[in-house]
Amino acid sequence: MFDPKKLLDDLLGSQIPGTGSTVREKGGQAVQMAKDNPLAAGALAAVLLGTGAGRQITGTAVKLGGLAAIGGLAYKAYQNYKSGSAPAETQVAGEPELLPPPADTAFHPSQAPQGEDEFTLTLVRAMISAAKADGHIDDGERQKIAGKLSLAGIGSDAEKFLMSELETPLDLDTLVAGAQTDAQKLELYTASRLTIDPDTRAERGYLDLLAGRLGLPDALVDHVEATVSAAKVPAEGASEAAKAASKTAPNSRW
């Protein structure tokens, strides 16, 4: 069995598979690796999750690791929302201070009622669903990924899981049901928003639909948008890597 938390780290681009170095530290190397061997240069991010859109997670969000980063960003957005601040007032471009969610809050991984690993898999599924929203991952793309995914060095079990998720039709009911608490619903949306920059109607429509199905207030969604946008910066060479790789309803509980 693969490690769900490690897979989530890989999906967020925290590590360049096979190097033990962060994408931030080895950006130039990652781009060259993408040109030479797309699936060895963080294919999980560049191909599956479309980071070729030109932005990547930066700074403390990368250093925290996938699960803590998602929880930390969701918690930060929630705190800003509760404070009554306007999203524009809380957005700091570049590298915002980000801490793991406090252990005594529902945002901390240890508080997951279904277990940390199971909820991590739910977040991975959410990211893959978001990545498929604009139709980028079609049958031809899946075949290409299947033929090269082993080069990413994530292990056969993780490969099988990813391919199964890529081939599974979107089931929003099941995805939403995977978030059992209000905090997890916000984390699921945050992970989805981290995955894509909603530059197309399909992506924006998917995120709006997801927010509605999760019952997130519009103002809270706006804070997630501001928080995630501040945690992502232009990724040098991201477009080259991508080319080489192939190319609502308010909820009173808040």
C-alpha cells in the first residue's frame, strides 16, 4: 500500500520525484527534466494537475507538506472570514505566513473522524477531479500518462490508484460525502482550488458547483480564493514544463 500523505505531497509539487529536493529549490532542474523526461519532473503536478497554467505553490506552504498546507490554508481562510475582514485586506502577494492548523481544531489531520489516511485520499480525489474539470485529461492523455507514470517513481500501488481515479467518471456526491465535517468541506474545496487556476468557464463552473454542494458561504469561498492566490506565484518555466509534458447556497453552520 502506498503512503497517501507522500502522494499528496507529490501532487502539490513539494518534491521532485527521485531527487529529494523541492521544486522551489530545483526549479531550473525540474524544467530541464521535464523537457528530457516529462514524467520524472513532477509529472503528477505538471501533467495530472495542470500546473503548466503558470503558477505554483510557494514558500511555507511547500515546506509544510501537502496535508498540513491544505489544512493551514483552509484554517487561515476561515479565521479571516470569521474576523469580518474583506478578502482583499487579507491577501498578501507572494509568500504569506502559513502555519499548520492548531491541533485542537477540526482542521488538524489528527481530528479526522474517518482517519488521516482516508481523508488524505479524499483530498487527492478532489484534486484529480478538479484537474479533469476542463477536459484536459482525455483518453489520449490518460494513455500517455499510463505509459510513463512509472518514471515518476511513486510506486506501483500509487500508480494504480491514480490511473483508477483518472478513469473514474466524476461522482460529486461521493466526493462531497468524503468530507465529514465543516472543516473538511472547506479543506476539500481548498485542495480543489489549489489544483487549478480557474481560467476557463469549465474550471470556474466546477469550483462554483463544488462550493454549492459543500454548502460554503460565498464570502468564505472568497477568502479561500484570496488565501490560495497569495500562496501561489508565477512558476518560472512552468509553461515549458507543461508543453514538454504534453500538454451558491449559504450555510448557517459557519
